[in-house]
Amino acid sequence: MEIRASTVLPARREDIELTTADGLTLVGELALPAERAPVATLVCLHPLPTHGGMMDSHVLRKAAYRLPALADLAVLRFNTRGTTSERGTSQGAFDGGEGERFDVAAAVEYADFHDLPHPWLLGWSFGTELALRWGRDPLVEGAILLSPPLRRASDADLDAWGEFGRPLVALVPEFDDYLRPEEAVKRFARVPQAEVIGVDGAKHLWVGEPYVRIVLGEIVKRVNPAAAPLPHEV
């Protein structure tokens, strides 16, 4: 069977709730390999909720649909404060990336408390800003950034990630609306361990199955190299 945009592969999926340090309940989902323990974990940070971003934003949803089966990964998705998806609405209100620091911490703590191994942050657009600003937790093994705008995240945040020392991989679309590969290479030069990958033909929203496959393939190369390259059929 060819893996298509709508393909949902077997996994153990459960609705979860995260509790933030400032007292909010966030809704989410955890997808685990169907018959094995996960070898690593993706903590997904979604795009801007004021522009439609949520835990079901398509690349994150497809990661949850495919990667537990194809790469033995745990995929934790959740709605940041005030964000709504089919799973429900998280308490609180959008805070422009400030109060969301508690949301990131709650997700990382959940992974730790439930013994989810080797957590990596997977941020997309606004989610990359959250990863860079608030994801420098000793429990976090690295971060993968999809379409980083580098607007809310400053040079100081990049410098701090450089000092943090954990891997940082930025996938930058050739035709991104905010930050394109050539400029991204210059901006991320502040982070000695950063790797910037320009993706020819791609746009900010990664629409199209070929681009989704590139993204998921690059994620797996970093987080569970033994499962790369990902198959196109199952």
C-alpha cells in the first residue's frame, strides 16, 4: 500500500491532558508504536493559533499518523493555551509566545513523567519560536524547526541555544514567506551546532506530499537514524 496524504498507520493513540505551572489544562494526544516501546519522542509545537495553527496542522498530524509505525517514535501533540482543534480547546488565552513558556514546560514534563525516551522538540513556524525561546530544558535532546520565522525569537535566543549545545536543525522552504534559506544560514550562524537545510520548491506551509515526505524523512534521520530512509509503501 502506497503511503498517501490521508494514510493512518497503526499506533496506540490516547487523548492526554497537560497541566501548566500557571494552572491551565491543555488538551493533546499521544501516539505510540503499536507493539513496541518508542525509541525517541517528538514533542510537537504547532503554528500560530491566530492564523489557524493547532495540534492538527497537517505536518504534525501526519507525523502522528505515520512515525510511530515507520520509525518507532512517540509523537506528542497538544494545543497551546486558548487553541482549538477536533480534540478540544485548551484553557487560557493566546499570549503571543510569552505565557506559552508554561505550555512547553508542561509538555516536556509530561514526557519525562511518562518515561517517554529522548524527547526532541518539533516546532513549526510559531512553534519554532517557542522551541528556541522556551525549549532549553536539560531533558530536551535537540530541536527540529520547520519554517522558522525568527521574529519573536531574537539573536539572544539563538546565542542561548548555542550555549545550550544541543542539536538544532532548521528546515527552510525556498519560497518561505518570512525567512528564506540564504538569510537563514546567516541568522543561524550564531548557533555553532545549527544545521540549516534549504528545501527547493517548498513554501511556508509545506503543502504537497513530496514536501511532507522530505520533512518527515529529515526528522527521522536525526531522531532515529536506524529507521531512515522512510518507506513510501507499507
